[in-house]
Amino acid sequence: MNAEVSFFGVFAPSILPCALLAMLFTSVLTRWLAAIGFYRAVWHRALFNFSMFVCILAATLVVASRVSS
């Protein structure tokens, strides 16, 4: 994976697109989990959401590194 990505001439770290994709997946998954009532079984919702974001971000980084190789 490259160290930086060019967005219309502006260089950004390569983790930015993966983080945006992970944020999108996390928001969709959060809404779905709230709709089915999953959060009644979760002790700390914000901590759970943050850990879910970190796991999804790690997965997108692994997939991106394998695709770019």
C-alpha cells in the first residue's frame, strides 16, 4: 500500500480511504443492530461501537494491502 493517496492534487495518508469506508460500514451496522434491538445486551454502547470500528478498519486495511500487492 502506498504511503499517500492523491485526491485531486491533495495528498492524504493511505489510511484515510480505509477509515472512511470503515466509518460507512460501522454506521450501517450500528443502525441495523439498533433496529434489531442488539444494544439491549451491550453494556457500554460507545465502547462497543468504537471497538467495532477498529475491527472493521483493521479488516479493510488487510484487504487493501492484499489487493494492492
